[in-house]
Amino acid sequence: MAGETEQGSRYRQIAEQIKQAIHSGSLPPDSRLPSVRTLATQYSVSMTTALKTLRTLEDEHYAVARPKSGFFVAPRPVNKTFPTLINEQAREVAPLDEQTELHLAMLGSDCRVRLDLANGDLSLYPVKKIGLLMRQMGYSKPALLGNTVKGTGYAPLKNEIARRAVDYGCNINADDILITNGCIEAISLALRATTRPGDIVAVESPCYFVLLQMLHNLNLRVIEVEAGPEGYVNVEKLTSLFQRKAVQAYLTINNINNPLGKSIPNEQKAYIARQADENDVVIIEDDIFGDTAFGERRPFPMRAFSPNAILCSGFSKTVAPGIRIGWVHSSNYMRKIASLKYTTSMGTSVLSQAAIAELLRSGGYDAHLRKLRRELKNQIQHMRQAVLRYFPPGTRVSDPEGGYVLWVEMPIGALNVRALFLKARNAGIGIAPGHIFATDHRYDHCFRLNAGFGWNAEVEQAIQQLAQWCQLSITQG
Ligand SMILES: Cc1ncc(COP(=O)(O)O)c(C=O)c1O
């Protein structure tokens, strides 16, 4: 058994060294990798371990096997690792291991108590109204279902978005808006329009895991800037990256951050935006939770402070999680974004856009938002109180200013969140484990909880159960 473990870690070590050589360019694409025999001699390991090393590289798309010729570096190495993290000291980030991939795949799959996602029960949303509008409009304007999908989106919806943006400090032209399939597509288009593979993007840490995955898939590198004690990004560290020209873009959820739930104050936003402009850093902001802020005034996005910021948002968190309507605004990159959209998905369902446009125009959207915020605030508060009540001393929980989620931190080293995630899943409880919010292990003692599915006895029991497992984990060391 011990031998197996040793062998197990040895082939990984060797594979890591080879990967580093691939990343650094000393093993260029298409170059021949050492044969099994050479590798075995070179590293003083068995032929089996050497072969396993090469097979691992193949599984992770770093290497390709060519019949009768051996193993070669993959033509364009698919970056299976999260790329180098350039911090004060540059360092390699661990590969996205199989377990993490599995956990990501499990998120959102069926479970009894839905604490994993960042959205809510259907009762929170005007889905009946949207359904009715779609039926009525599909009937009275069948052209909406015709060949009208091409282009940047349904003009009345773009006008409504531009009109509402004035309320949160953004004077934007409807022509500079493009409607997308959800906010995620908006961000992806914005990143593709403004960066090239290998560029470095600053993100807030912890970072919404889909954004990390997106950066990874676009072959972009990442610098994760941790939040300060106020719960939003450390502004000094962030802007020092801009000043040192260490990043090309800043991808930010600066309003009701996912997962921390805080907004960056206006003064800091203005400063960050100015620094970005002075240092040619593109700001791409994900403002999807802006409308869910609990406070008196909806927070401003960075676009309010710089005309160059690219603003992305959508209606998944306010109208219906499955409506798949998002949008992107850019004053500088719209032509490129439109071209990318055209060749990605041509356009976005016009009937859905028309229904949302009508809801925004005359469907009591503001009244709905007020109710949604009230309910979310109430649900968040109940769940937060329960975490404070049931979890062991030393547990920290965020105090969100809006949105759906809470971020829970156990004392460092007190929790193996991967094990907790699987245990909870087996009991029908979904949580979002901390490790998927970073490219390394810094949040292995944390997890995110969703309060969007209401507060009831079953949810309370689930919180109690999670608390007991965390307590057990502390007791057992
Ligand atoms: C920060 C953030 N951005 C974007 C999305 C997804 O947006 P959409 O469903 O509109 O693509 C989510 C969903 O949870 C999110 O949390």
C-alpha cells in the first residue's frame, strides 16, 4: 500500500515537472517527450511509473500518443492547469483535479435542500407574467418568432436597459448595448473582444467559479486579489497591479459580489476606474446582482465612473433564472463584440427579449424588485442567524448587502470542504464548496450557502446538520 502511494505521488511529481517545461516553452508544442525507458532511467522509477506519467499527461491533454512513435507535446497545449499566478512571487497553480471537476459538475444537479446555487425559488420571480407576455406577444406578433434574431438585440429592450441605467449613474447609448444569452455570454464576449490568450486578468478573490473556469478556457492567466477586512477587494493591491502593468484586464463583480455579497464604495470605484484608464487596463464588470441590493439606492457600477468600462448584466437573478437574457454594453468595443456574437450564436431569442422589454416598460418591474429584495434580505437574515447560532465558535459568516448567498469561513485547517461537500450531497444537501472559488487551496475551509430557496424547517435542519459535521471535523482534528 505504501509503495502504491509512493508510486502514486512520484508519477504526479514527474508529470508536474514536464508540465512546467511545457509551460515555460522549453518543451515546445509537437516536440518529442522522453520514451518510457528514458523517463524511467532519468527519474529512477519503474517502467510502469514512467508510462503512467506519460498517460497522465495525455489524459490532461498535455501530450499526444502517436502510434509507433511515442509521446509528443500536444500541438497547442490545452492548459489544463490554471495558469501561473503572478503575485508578489510568481507561482504555478495546482491543476484542476478530477475531484474538483466532479464537484463542479455536481453543482446544480438535483438535491433536496438547494443551498448550492445563487438563485431562488420560482415563487420569487414574475414567471407567470413573463409566460403570459410570451404567449400574448408570440400570438399577436408572430414576426418575433421569425428570422429576426440576427443583430445586436431587440431595440425596445435595449432602450429600456439604457433608460434604467441612468438611475444608476450610467449614461449609455442603446446602440452600444448587445443582448446576449445570459450574463455569462456577455462576459465571455467582452473578454474575447479585449484580451488575447496568455493575457493576465485580475479578479477578486474569492472569485465566482464560473469566471475562473471561463478564464481558464480562454487561456487567460489570472491574478487573484483577496478582499480586505471590509469584504471587498484590496484596492491598494489591485491598483498597484495596474500601475506595474501586471494585468491587461480587471474582471470584477463590484456590486454585491459573488460570493462575499459586498459592493465596493463609490469613492473606491472611482479611484479604481481612474487607475485602470491611466494604465490601459480594461475593466469588465459583472453587475448581475446590482438590482438585488438591499440598500436605499442601487449601487453604481464602475461604468458610472469611466466610459471605458464594459458593463455586463442580465435578468437571471431578477426575472427568471432560466430566461437566459443578458446584455453587454461597451462604448469602445461594440463592433468586435457584435462580430463575435454573430459567429458564436448569431443572436438571442427575440420573443424572450420582447417579453422582458414589456415587463420593464409597463409590467411593474420596480415593484417586483422591491418585493424580491425584501424577501431575499429576510431569507438571508434567517440563514445568517442560524449559522451564527449553530456553527462552532470561530466560524465567520459574511454580512451581504444584497443577493442570495452567504460565505461561511471555518477556522483555517478546521475543515476539509471537499469531504463536507460530498457528505452533504449524500444527505441531499447542496452547498458550493470553497475550493472552487480559487485556483489554489486558500478556501478549503470555506463554503457558500444560498438563501434563495426560502427559510423553513427543512432548511434550518440542513444548517444544523452542516454545523454538526463542521463541529465533528474540528473535534476529530
Ligand atoms: C456573478 C454571476 N455572474 C453571472 C451569473 C450567471 O448569469 P447568467 O445566468 O445570466 O448567464 C451568475 C450566476 O450565478 C453569477 O453569480
